[in-house]
Amino acid sequence: MAQKKERKPRPIPEFKSREEELNLGIHDDTTDFEDEFKPVELHFADDFTHRTIVDLDPEGFNKLSQCAHQKGTGVNYFA
């Protein structure tokens, strides 16, 4: 079985253009920049009209599930 190559964290680069910034997601792995991730708090209006898909690791999904349960709603609606 092949071993996973260990990655070294690196800083998020400065971009010269929007196109260069968009290419980051195509050519790089966001785990290269994990040391720069910061938690955020989001607030949404009740009458939202936009949807998005977010991939969560098991820990993140469990936290989201707990919060949804505390609010008496399902994960998909709460998210």
C-alpha cells in the first residue's frame, strides 16, 4: 500500500489576478494552508435564496448536527 506523502504547511500566496486566485483551487490542495484557517460565525436570513454545498469532515458534521438538534431542526435546514 502506498504511503501518503506528508505535506508541509505554507502561507497562502498573494495573487496578481482573480484568474490566478481561481487556479489555486485547481492546482493546489487546501490542506497545504490549514495553519491559516480560522473559524467563522455565519448568520443567515430566514428568507435565503441561494444554496451551496459544503463538504464537512465527521467532526464538523457532528457539531453541525448537535447545533441543529439544539435548535429543533434538521441538519440540512440548519446549515
